[in-house]
Amino acid sequence: MLKISFLILILSVQIFALSISSDDKYKIYQDKKFSIIYTSDYENEAKFIKKNIKEFLEQNDKSFGFTFDEPLKIVLISNNIQIPNAFSTQVPFNMDVYYNGGGDKNDYFSNSSWLITLFTHEMIHNYQTNAKKSKISQTLHKYLGNNYMPIWAVAPFFTLPNIFLPTALLEGDAVLNETLYKNGGRLYSGRLNALKNSLVFNGKITPNSFINDHLSFPYTQEKYVVGGFYMQYLAFKYGVDKVNQFFYAQSIHSINPFILDKTFKNHFGVGFEQTILNFVEYTKKEYNGYQEVRRIENTISSKDEIYLSKIDNKIYFITSDLKTKKLLNIYDIKTKTTTQIDTTLPNGKVFKIKDKFYSSSSDFISSKLYKNGLFDEDNNIMNSTIGKSIQDIYKKKIAYIDINNSFLTTKLYIDDNFYSKISSSALFDNEGSIYYFKQNGEQRELYKNKNRIYQFKGYYSKIVDIKDGEIYFISNTKNGSGLYKYSNDKLILLNDSDNIINAKIMDANNILIVSVTSDGYNIQDINIDKNIQTSISIVKNLQLKNKFNFSKDIDEIDLKTKEYNELSQLEFSLLYPSYVYDSVNGSTTYMFNAMFMDPIMFNMLNIYTYKDFDKKLAGVNYINERYIPFSINMYNVDRDIKYINKRGYGLNIEVYGPLIKRGRELLKISIKQYFDDKNKDKNPTSVSLNHIYKENFILADYEYLLSDAKGVLKYDRGDSVLGIEYKASKHISNEFYINMQVKLLNSSVNILTEQRGIEVVDDLIEEQLDDTNIFIEGIDKGFYVKNIDKFSIGFAKTFHINYYFSKFPLSLRKESLFIKYNHYEVETIKEFTIKESIAGIKFDLLYFHKLPIPTTIKYIENDSLKDDYKITLTLGMEF
């Protein structure tokens, strides 16, 4: 007999403290149209935002064609969390969140201010997703707030239709807008122009690839880069305001937000897919002279960026396929040979200190700190480098960008002394002189120590080497990115190729170069075949009409703030209603959920009510992650099934959090108190301690290496349950994995009628709610036992057979086949054994081109089943 069971997890907003459970003291400045929340470290940054935000909003109200329907909230996250990122959201509020972790990313972003980059990029996302041209969306927002899921009635009604737009349109338009304010931007970057050109000329940009969030190189970066140049193409053709106003026009689709081609035809006069084909043809014509470095036999490739370090006549760099072990490459300049060794160093520029390797990166160094610095093979940070992006080391002299003080302007320090404001990475020569670029308006200025020695118009350039007084740097070519030499007041182009993004000089005739292509990054040694005096190519770009320039004159700005308190800042976010009527049996199911949250998401309050065919339930759930994370969930319930010893209400209290969080290692604790609504005598208290060590890679389906040990102790009505669990997995070869699990649970009692002992459950969620429950997939219904031991072994193999569609709403990607054998030794009033065999396939269903839904189909044989086997389909959960 075939039995199919479905588990569909309803999407919900999960609270997460943006400051990782921080005790930082925040302030809040409030205006009618916006508020700024920040720590005292960012007083100047907050003043800068206040100085510029009103005029920026006025300009973009005109450019996008509408005004925000609720005040904007901007959060400057504590300097304790140096993540080079930011995000914009409409849920829980119309807000931006900025992290100070990108002050050293000038080479990639071609910018001079990390804060301005975030400000101009993320706020554009607010305009894109806040847009509500439809009266339906406007009405839903007025009474229910910004719901990210559709409100179901006769048809689905969307409050925020634009959040379902293809990623390339959302990110591409934000990248376009970030380049308009004399802060540079990614569209000024030669390396990104080269990447885009390589993708186009190698046939990698099609309507299918453009619209889908695929898993091919350059992964998520493609949506920003190609999307940005695509939106720039539209802006050249129709104007920036016309491009921006597309988002307001698109937001009319409150019932079917996936209508796209119709909006394009109405707004631009041409269909969406045709604009992509036109963009490809435009690119081929505009950059018809684009040429790449010719690959040779000993070319080394990587899917992750390659950083070069020259140490003791050797060049060091890390390569990775983003699925398996990274390699540390050591290139000997004299012999021109490469040695490769496995490494667990995080990717970044490699340094060798006292015969030990480190790389410049960022990661968790404690449960509350995410910092830049030098990390070793064990992912431990060198304490003297905390908060520093190390640029170069000359003897005992260290040059670094101080991330703590580089939010608004990048600041270079040498030996803990401030040296200069800069707009690029920095490099020492063999005599200890320091080289870097500054940005002066639209002029790029090359410095040796504190002396300007060369300048040109542009935003993209980085020093890669200095040899015999000659300066080598990367900058724009007409069709991409190339290698230049500056010597004796002359600028020389050293190679005709347009995709060179890094290099080290070996001798007068040979260089080791890094190139970017449509398949990844390549490194190889080549001859210097061009020595022609030249000039830097000027990048064509756009400007907004009547645009303003950011002012950094903040001396007169006054911020009248108050202390930020997560309780007093708790405010209404949204109300989500749901109602379903079953005409067959006449039953109704409804749900109301009202969410309240503070802008930093330190605490969240949910008030909810729910009714289905057998129960009515109403409750309150509160979560606080300000200092010590805890949650309380209290509910009243009326069930149709009459329990003799029922309590009528339930209560869950949990205190939890990481004790150690450092790179690959995590130690976390959880203390739970539970009051069962079905049994007033059942009030279990449990404590669990969990230590996890894992190595994983961004494209891998499973952990490369996992060691997960957990212990739990539970008391209930004088009884005790003791449990220990150990899980391990390991990559064997070619994305083939082995995983094992041992779980031992022992109870002092087993009384089924009183729900005492260890509960065996047929629902994975119930195991996750109670650490002393044990989930057996192949059983028909749950039961209680006194003791149970589980032994499990499994194997899995990942494939990458992807099928993407541009019109059909579902695509397929990233498949894994797996098998598993579970063995259970069970003790109740007697002892018996349960044997279980599972085979299955796991894959991603890509829903409407951008939402991945992990999907698992399993075939299960269990010797306790009434039937011979069963098949399960699970959506939204990982194997």
C-alpha cells in the first residue's frame, strides 16, 4: 500500500537579534519621516545621515514617483558586529540596517565611503518594495500593516507585490542608483565590467539565467553585477527616472504580482525578455573588442576570489571550488612551480608570521563579537589584530584599515597610528614606503607615503606590486580591467587582455596574473607582451537630474536623542488573518496573528488565535534576545477531545543562547520549563548542552565535517530522563558523504496513561520541541518507552543537474540521493528491536524563480509498520 504524507511549513517571521544578543547602549533620534538608531560610536555617522536624508528622500520621491507610506527606520548596528553587509526590509518595518564591516572593500565596490554605498543602495530597495500603486495593497497596509504573505479571500491579495520581482531587477536597480552620487560604485569597476562581458560573450546571459536565482558562477554576485549593467542599459535608453518608476508601475499587480512582461510593454514599450536580448546585443556591440587572457596548460582555477601575497620569493594564494577542501597554493618564483596543500584558512590575503600562516578575514570570535583580523587554520583570531583589516606587513611594521573607524571614510593606520584617509587597499614596497589611492571628487590619486605622484579620472584602481621603484596597479581598460605600470612619469599597459584583476611581478618579462571569466577565477604566469604608453579608460555613466552631493559638513548638526529601550520601542508591525471553509464537512479554520517588534529586533510579541476542526486556541508569545535570550509562550486551549486531567492552558518558557561561538565552534545551552495543557500534572524541566564543530562550504549540500555532541537532562513529577546524542558527518570524495548518529535515552519510569517516560513521536517537529522525544519516521503513531537507543548510518551523494524555466513557475536544482539505516533498541515492559531502512532524494524547488523550497521524497521500510512501506514528501525541511 502506498501512503503519502505531507509536511508544509508555513513561512513566518523569526526573531533574530541584529546585534547577536548585545548589551550595547543604543540611542534613537526620531523625526516625523525617519528615525536613526545607533550606538555612541556612530555619532558622526548618525549626524551625516540626518544632514543628507531629507534631500535624498525628496529627490527619490520624484524619481520613483511616490512617497513612503510609513516612516523610515535606519539602524546602525554596533561595531561589535563587523559584517560587511546590510539589508532593507518592509517587515517588520520600513527600515534599513547597516553593518560597519565594509570599510576595506573599496577595491571591489570602487567606492570611497562604505556608509554612502549602503545608504544609496539599501534605501533604493525601500522604494522598490514599499511601492503600492494598487488600492488593494494600500488598504491592506492601512489596516493590517506590511504583510509579506498574501491575504487569502476569494483570491490572494498581496500587500507587497514587488518583493516577488526577480532578484536581478531589485539588486540591479540598487546597484545602478548607488553609482549616481560621486561615491563611485560597482558600475565604475573594470573587474565587474570584465565579468559581465565574459558572461555575455560566452553565452551565459539569457532570459532564463537572468530571471532565475541559479547556482552557477558567479552565483548571487551575478544578480548585482549583470543586473546593474542591465538597468544601466535601460537608463541610457529611457532615463534613470523612467527605470525607477517601473517599480511603482509594477506594484499595481496586487492579485498576481508575477505579471511582468505586461508592465514592461506598458512602461518601456518592449517585453521583459526582449529587453534582456537587446541588452546582450548592446553589450556585444559596445564591447566588441573585449578579449580574455588565453588559458594555458598549468592554469589554476578557483570559484572563490584569489588574493595574492608575495613572501620570501614565493607567491601565496588560496583556491576553492566552494564545495570541498580549500587549497593553499605556494608558487615558487624561481622555479615557476606550484605546491598545493590542504588548508582550513578562511579565504583572504595570506600572511606568514613566525612560520605560521594566517589570512585576513572576519568571523565570530565570541558569542557577541564578529570581527576582522588575522585568522589561523583553527579559525582563531590573532588578538593583536582584532578589528583590523591587515593590508600589508613590512618587517615589524603593520599597515591596516581600522574597521572600527572606517564606516564613513576608510582610514589607514600604521603601527596603531592614524596615517591617512584612503580609497583602496594599501601595499608596502621593499623599503617600507606605503602606496595607496585616494579619491578626490572624480579624480583617482596615487600616493607614495603622503605624496601624490599620479592622478586620473575614475574610481577603480588598486596597487598590486612595487618592484624596483616601478608601481603596478589594476585599473579600467576600454572593455574591462587591465594591468598598468607607472614609472618615470609614464603609464604603460602591460597586456592587451581585459579580464586581469590581480597580479604579482616576477621579473622584467614575467607576471603572475589573476583573471576573471564566466567560469571562475584563473591564475597563471604570462609574458609581458605590451609596453605601450597609454591612459586610463574613462567609464561612461549616468547622473540624476537635480541631484545633490552628499555633504560631510556635520559640525552644526544637533541630535536630540533618547536612550533606546527595547520594551518602550515595541510597536505594532502587522496583523495576519487567515480563514478557510471546508464545504465537505462544514468545518472552518481561521487564524489571526498580530506581531509587535522593536526596530533592532531585540524583542518580539505575538498575539494569536487559532481554530480548526478539533480545537480553539488563543495565546501570547514573547521573545527577548537583548541580554540573555529567552522566550515565553502562553496559550489557552479548548479541545473537542475531553482530557480527564486537563489543565486548559499551556505554558512554555525557555532560556537559551551560545556560551561559545567562535568560527567553526559553537557551545550552546537551553533551559526549558513546560506546562502541558492536556495534563495538569505534567510540568517537565529540561536542561541541554550542545557542542558543535563544523566545516562547511557555501555550495555543498552537507557539512564537509561535522561533530555534534549533545546532552540533556529532564525532570518531571519526580522522574528523570537522561539523554546523550552524537552526530557526525564527513565528506569522503567528490561530494559523497557519510553520516552517523548515536542517541541514547534513559528514563526512570514508563507510564503511558500518565504520559511519563520517553515519548516516541512520528513528527520531527515534536522531537525538536522536546529534546527527550525521539523521532522514528516509519512508525504509524507515537508511544512511550522507558529506554531507547538509536544507531544510525547513512550515505549521500550530491549532483548538480539543474532545470530552470523562464515562464513556468517552478525550477529544479541541486539534487542529492541518500540512503540510511536506523536501528532502535527499545525497552517498555519488554525489550524489542525496530529496524528501519530509508532511501530518498532531496532537491530544491525554485519557486517563482527566487524562493528555494528544499524538498525531500523518502521511501521508508520499517518492521513495525502495518503496511510494507510508506513514502513521504516533505517541503521546507532538510534531510
